[in-house]
Amino acid sequence: MNRRDLQRAALATGYFFFLLAAYYVLRPLRDEMGVLFGGAPRLHLLFTGTFLATLLTAPLFAWLVSRYPRHVFLPGVIVASLLCLLGFWYLTRAGGWVGAIVPAFFIFLSVFNLFVVSVFWSFLAEVFSREEAARLFAPIAAGGTLGALAGPLLNQVTLKLFDQRGLLVVSIALLALALLAMLALKSLSPAHSPVHGASAIGGDLWGGVRAVFRSRYLLLIALLVFLYVEVSTILYFQQTRLVEAASTDSSVRTALFAERDFYTNLATFLLQFVGTGLLIRWFGTRWLLLACPLLVAALMLNFAIEPTLLALVVLQVAHRASDFAVIKPIRDLLFTAVGEEEKYKAKNFIDVTVYRFGDVVSAWINAGFAQFAVPIAAVAAFGIAVCLGWGAAGFKVGRTFDQDRKREAVSGKSVNTPSTPSAK
């Protein structure tokens, strides 16, 4: 790897570090908004609002991708996020977190984190070749995890020195640094890279949706994401219920959420330090995409037997750490095998719309569980069944990708199998 490539890898890592640090400074505050809004009994309303907001913003993003070149819409996503955060800082200057600001902030941050992360990996899928991606995506993800570790720590330090509005200021500064890193990375990218193109990707608002529904490969990725989110939302509802019961103090609850995020991201970093890239080379994507859901299913069974906050925290840490360290890098690697429209439009549709659709479906299912006082053991049994489906979808799409890589290695040419008719 030459000096320029090292600089590109360092800038990509810095970009992701600042991006996730900016989000994780605010994530505990978002979770506290869920409690202030009414806790677990009303969470399904926030998830529904988030999904509706996604339905409004996803077509807007697709329109930007269709009409404007990358050097316009890529930084534009971050600039729009900065302006929204400045708006919340202004609105809370007098009365704090009251009224409609509470659900608005929860919904904004829930949409924001998926859009900026999806755009980040779409950007990297064009900046780096497939061979470079296989080597670098895991260490770049580890750099992001360091940012995710720094965020909760900055949250706790900021709350000791300032009030909750100070968290917005810190996040704005970090997001501005992410924007600078992205622009520097774009300037160092090869001249033939699509990110330098003056033309837009083209197509229409629904190009990404059509691409997903006409490709078996992309449908499997969408199913993988949907089932993962079903499990995540089950755990989120249980977490909110137990944390709400643990304390009546808003700052204490925010600190609890930050502590949970810290240990999750620490576990993620340690797993990445072992070497996600090595694991992919040793076992292939199919077995890793199967193993993680099986681990979560086993720990969910333990939570059903011992439904305590500690058992749930262990389950949450394992679930999210395995996703951040293994499943998410693999999901992003899967998109190096598709065309540019799929990298942006289809990926964004899956990462944002399908993700939030899974959220709202699971939220209403959990609301039904609460309404009919379904016991924890039955909720866990449902979650275990979802884990098994999640693992099956992951194994199938991972097998397709692994076979594609083998053919590419033999032929010496790029074989975009997921885009061919035989893969539909």
C-alpha cells in the first residue's frame, strides 16, 4: 500500500470516527426522549413517527441522487444534519426538552443516524475497489467504533460540565470534522472514481425500490436487515422498560444509556481488534452471518430464564457488538458486488426504509405483547424464532457472495453476479 492509499484509509477512518462520535454523543439523549415521551407503553408511537418521517425523506434522498452529482449530495446530507442540530439547539435555549421537541428529536436522530451511515458506506464502496474493501472495511469500521466509544464518554463529561444542550454543541463540532474528512478523502480518490463525476446517477425516485424487488440477492439483504431489526426492537422495548423502572432521574437514566453504549462499543472494538477481516477470510461471509444470530438466540434464551437488567445488558452488548463488528461490515461488503445505482439507491432503501419498516412492525408487535401482558418467556421465544430466520437469510446471501468472489478470483475479472438475471 503506497502513501496515498494510506492517507485515503486514514481519512476514511477519521470520517467514520467523527461521524459515529457525533451520533453517540446524542444517542443516550435520544433514548431518554423515549422515556420522557411516556416510556415503553408509547414507544410504538415514536417508531411509527420515525417510519413516516423515513417515508418522506427517503424519496427526497433518491431525488437528490437522481438529479445531482455526488460532490453535491454527499456533503449536502451532512450539512442538512448540521442545520437540524442547530435548530434543536435554538429551540431548547429557553424551555429545554418540552412539548413537541421531545418526539421531534427522537425521530430526527433515528432517521439521521441511518442516512449518514448509509451514505458513508455507499461513498466508500465507490472510493475503494472490491479488493481494497475486503482489506480495509474492517479496520475502517474499527475506527468508527473508537468514535462510538468516544461518544458516550464525551456525553458523560459534557453532562458534568454543562447541561443537555451542550451535547448538541459537541455533536455539531464532531459532525463538522466528519464533513472535512469526507471532502479531503474525495480529493485524494483516484481520478476515475465516480465520486469525481460531474453527472448524476440518474434514474427516478423508485429506482432503488425496483432494484431490490427484481434481485433475489438484494431481497435477501433486505430480509436480513428486516429480521435483525425485529430482534433489535424487541430488546429496545425491554431495555426501556427496565431502565425506566431503575430510576426516576432523567440525568441518571441518560448516564445509564451512555454506559450501555460504552460497553457495547468496547466489546465491538475488541472483536474488531481480533480481526473481522481475518474472520471473513477464514470462514467466509455465510458462516459469520449465521453464527451471530445463533449467539443472540442463545442469550435470549438466557434472558427468558433470568429476565434481569444485567442479563438484558449482556444480550444487548452481544447483539449490537456482533452487528457492528461483523454483520454490518459484511453487509457493506455485499454491496461492492452491485452497480452504482444499487450502491446508493437500493442500499439506502434497505438501510433506511426497510430498517425503519422493521422497527415499526416490531414496535406494534411489542405494544401488543404489552397490552395482553405476554410473559417474557413467550416474547423471547418469538425473538428466538426471528433469530433463526435472520440466520437463514444471512447464510443464503453470504453463500451467493462467497461463490461470486471465488468465480472472480478464478477469472481475474469482476463478476457482478447479484446484478445478473440468474441471481434474480
